[in-house]
Amino acid sequence: MEPVIESVTVGGDALTVSLIVWRRFHRPMPGLVEAIYDINPGLAEHGQYLPVGTSFDMPIPIPRDETVLPPIRLW
């Protein structure tokens, strides 16, 4: 399945890639910040805070089915 790519444009001051990811998904997304830097060469050259108007592509992870584990009984 082809990964979904979303185009993002920075619209405010003092925004970081990790803050943009947090505001988009409202939960931790392990490895997504690194994936964004991998598919957007030169994005890190802007520094920690991205300038207003900077555009980059963000891969959207494909949701997986939740795995339900049986409860552990101690006694």
C-alpha cells in the first residue's frame, strides 16, 4: 500500500517539527519526526524553529488493527 503524504505549511512563529506532529495527531508518533527529515532534505538547515511559510511533506502512518491481549492473571 502506498504511504499517504500530506503537505504542511508552517503558519505560525516558534513551531518545531515535533510540535507540528503533536498538534496533528494529539499523541506520540515514534519515528515520524525522523521520517519527515528523511523525506525533506534541507529541512534541518532551517534550525529548530521553522520560519513561517516553510512547506514540507509529512508521511501519514497507516493505522493498524489493534491487538487485544488476554488479561494476565496472577492468581
